[in-house]
Amino acid sequence: MTTTTIEKKIVRLQIMLWSLTLLFAAILAWLLLAPRTPGTLRAEAFELVDDGRVVAVLESRDGNPRLAFRDSDGVERVQLFHDEETTGLYLADERGTTRVGVAQFAHGGGGVALHGEDSRGALVMYFKESGSLSFFGQNGDVLREISARDLRGSK
């Protein structure tokens, strides 16, 4: 082999080694700097923010999950929650007063409640083994209660 042929091979070898070095450096940089996508994301709470304003919160209160949506004034308008006694969904008016509640209770019963302004007065549908429909006045007094047994008896 001539000296020029050997020199050309050395130059090619150097180019190849430098190329491999740059490739490995790029791979290493990518591994170190690339954003991670873990299988599980953990936090005590998540806040969804729009223009700096919290519009939704997913959190755990006393070990129980809760999801809440807020309106443009920061008032919680929707709550979805679960605890030892109840799984529920509450809908609130512009002042944060619950106006609609849907719940399933640990003892097996469940129902829907429609509340008046300031939660005064209500229509409650409840079911556990048998159903009932109750109307409550402004002071919480029962105005009328209709049970499934009443309806069966009126046939």
C-alpha cells in the first residue's frame, strides 16, 4: 500500500469515528433532555387553569376523590365526589348554593333532589327497595309525600 492510500483510509476512519461520536452524543443528549412520559402521574391535586384562573380541581379530601368545576367568578358550580357514605353529583347556582343533587348511598338507597333558591324547599325522589317522591316547604317541612305503595293502592 502506498502512503496516500493509507492516509486516505486514516482520514476516512477519523471521519467515521467523529461521526459515531456525534451520533452517540446526540443520543445521550436526547436521553437526558427528552421529556419523560411516565405510565402514572401522581399528585395530591390537579388544577385546570385558564388565563391564570382555576376553572377545575381534581383533588383528594380526607382520602376521598373530588372533582369540581368553577365558573368565571370562581364559584364551584359542579361537584362530583365519593366517600365512605355517598357517591354524588351536585349542581350549584351562581352563588354556590346546591340546587340539584344526585346521590347513591352506601346503604343502597339513592335519589335526586331539586332544591329551591337558598336550598329552601325541595322535590326529592328517593329509592331503596321502594320509591318515594317528597315535596318540602321553605322551612323544611314535608308538604306532600307519595310512596310507591300509595301509587299501587290507587289503581
